[in-house]
Amino acid sequence: MMVKKILLVKLETQTHLYAPYGMLYATDALRQAGYEVEFLHIFENEINRVYEATKRLNPTAICFSVSTAPPLIPTLEATRKVKEMGYTTIWGGMHTSVLPEIALTENSLDFAIMGDGELPIIELLSELQKKIPDFRKVKGLAYKKDGKIMINPKREFLQELDLYSPAFDLIDVKKYFMNLFGLKKVFPVITSRGCPFRCAFCYNLAVNNMRWSTHSVEKVTQIVDYLKTEHGMDGIFFHDDNFFTEVKRAKQIVEAAKLPWSAEVRANVITQDVAEWMKQNNCRMAFVGAESGSQRVLDYISKNIKRDDLINAARNLSGSDVTLDMSFILGFPTETKEERMQTFSTIAELQKINPRVNATVKVYTPYPGTPLYAESLKLGFQPPKTNEDWARFNRETCHLPWADNKELETMHRVSVYAFTTMKDFLPPFYSVLHPMAVMRYKSNFYKFPVELRAIDALRAGKRVARKLGVVK
């Protein structure tokens, strides 16, 4: 009997690789169904390896992991090439889950998987082997029929995560280690999927619809023990969307792991009792989506927390070795300049209460499928139209018609110098620009950012010098 082969590909444009969990879980599902899997997680300058592997394997299909980000550009190139070679092409990931209609405007793409991929990929491949396939049967699949894009009903959220295990044997785990909180072998571990909350700007609402599913504590412990024993993992970044959805479960996982750890946690979860437990159980960093210092904005985005929760979280962890990394967003629809200033003043208050508060301030970017995306369209936001445009869609290319975009960008950059406290993440020229940044936010003056332009000029000059070989 001929072995069925599948080639999985994830292309990157960055200089660091992040653990490709989606593909690792899909691999286990494919293996259980009897497929032989080869996985390439490579940078765009290695794209020829995709074509070499395709020729060597002669796979049933090539499946690409696709995000709405710059790696989509080389993924398009590779998809077109392998389609020219005569192979079936499949995309899965966040891009197809949120924008299946846009994805399938690509002529070289045959199928797009939406949501959890373990079951759709198996059912799709099964249909492909039939003389008369019926793709309508496959929930969570989008495809083309007679030139028309067909979107099947969404598949039920995968509840039994323990049915599958990430296929770590397919990757060199050490390549994915992170330097974090003073450790050099921190590895991301995923214990659950989804989030039961309804933040109006978050992709989770669009993709997972407030659903949450988990691995058992026993399964997570097995994964952690494997990574410790076989690969020397010395710290964990729990990479769940909401690790503390069930506090009791989170505590059991941490206590069994017996390693330094970090995780995302909602501000209102960090009560005095939970904070004391975090201090006693080797928590090195807690990531909190704070979003805004304005209670009206927090209510508007359905964050379901109070501004006082941010203050209490900082206070409850003060005096400890736990870094509290809090992220904020400027530029939400309806947000006023006064409310942006409330965000900056809140950050200053948090850092006064707890010097280990590190604040990251970003600019709002509308993404499809969320309530705020619909609101953004009503307010005049013009979304990208093509896969290529979505690939280039980011803070710099996104125009928010309700805001002063130049001022928002300046506020974002000022915040980097004003509110970064983690030594490993201090930007260049921090000691010089920090006092200037503090002066800007205190005076609420963001025009004529000559100091930022000077930094841009220095960076541009350094890039030119590198090209000329003057500096390394």
C-alpha cells in the first residue's frame, strides 16, 4: 500500500522562529490518520526548499500555515509555484479563519481551512481521494466551485484537546528557546484554546466566539516533563489566550511544572490572594491586557474590568520580583484626546505604585470579524482588498479616519521611551530620550518630534553603512 504523504509549510520573514503549534497539532492528527508528514518551518530566503521537498515527496497536497502578516507574501509565491507544478494547495491559520473570501481570490489556492484544523484537514484529504468528492460535507472548509467561492458552515470548537499532542519531534526545539526573565531556555507551552470573554477588538471573538477548551492538567504535565527532560527547558511562557480562565486549574499546572513561568492574566484576577500565590510559585512575569486608562473606553470595548483593577493588580504585586507587563491601545473609535491622556497618566500612576510595571502602548488596528471592525467601517475605515494588501497591513499602513494618525504614531513612539522599564527591552538612546519623552507626555505635546526624526536618520545611516560594508 502506498504511503500517503503531506507537506506542511510555514514561511517566515522575521529573524526569530516561534513555535508553530498549529502545524504541530495538525501533524499529530495527520499521523493518526495514516499520513507521512514532512514539515518545513523556514525563512523566505530558503523558499527553494519548498520546491525541492515537493519534487522529492510527491505529496497528496501542500498545506501552508498563513497569518495576516508579511509572511503571506512569500507564501503566495510558494503557493503559485507548487500549483504550477501540479499539486493541490491548502491554506490554514488565522488569515483563512478570518478572511476566507479574500484568501480564495488567489487563483493558485484550492482550499482554505477555517478554525481548528485537525479534523477539517483529515476530512478534506479523504474527499480528495474519492472519484467524486463532496466538499460540502467538510465543516470549516472554504473552496471554489465553477469559479465561485463556497464557504461551508463553521466546525464545532474542538473540545477534547487531549486527543492530539504537538509533534515536537518534527522541529529542533532548541531553535525556539527564548531569552526571557533572565533565563535562556524558555519555551512556550499551550494548555488551552480560546477565551470566554468578549473584548470587542480581539481576534478571539471572531475566531473562537467566546469558547474555551483545554488540555487536562495531566496532559500538560506530560508535555512540560518531556520538554524539561528531553530538551532542557528551564522556564515556561504559558502561551494561552487566557491561561487563568480557571484559576484552580492554572495553579495546578504551575505547581506541577516546578519551573519559573509567565502567562497572560486579566487584571481583575490578580487579587491579593492570587498575587501572593504568584510570588510564592516562581512567577517571573505577568502579561496584562490593560487597554486603556479610561473607564468609558474600557466599557466601550467590553473589557469587563474596572480601571481600579489595574491599580490593584500593580499594588498587589508591588515589592515582588514579578514583572507586570501591561499593554495599552490608543486610537479606538470614539476615543478622545483626553482619554488618551488618561491612559498615559494611568501608566505613570501604575509605575509609581509598582516600579516593575512595564507598559507597552500600541495603536489600534481594525481586524475583521470583531464588533469594532464593523464600527470602524461605519466611521470610514477603508480595509485592504487583496491578500497582498492585507500582508502589508500594519500600524504604519493603517489609516484611522477618526484620529490624527501622525499624533498617534508619535504618542506610540514616545511611550516606548517614557514607559519601558524592562532592561532587556530598552530602546537605543534610552538614557537620552527618556526625559524628553516624559516631558512630552506630561505637557501633552506631540508636534515636531525632532528627536525621533534624528533617531530615524541615524538608523537609516547605519543601514546604508552596513550595505557599504563600513560597519557590521
